Amino acid sequence: MEIAATLNPVTCLMEPPRSLILDDLAWGTIAPGFAIVALFGCCWWRPT
């Protein structure tokens, strides 16, 4: 179950805000959240 949670992109999006509240600036936890948002942004962004 832990492997599934690790690979789930929603978990990567929920951990950074949680980390900011609990651990201050833990960039090792925050960076994957930025990466997921950037990846999804690049996949769905279409110039008009």
C-alpha cells in the first residue's frame, strides 16, 4: 500500500502543503509537488 501511495500523483500534490505546515521548507518534499504541477501544466497547456 505504501508503494501505491508513493506513486500516486495526488499524494505528491498533498505532501508539499502538509510539509510547509509541519516541516517548514523541506525542499525534498516540496520539489515533487512542483514537478507534478509543471508536468500536468505542460501536458494540458495549449497555445491559442
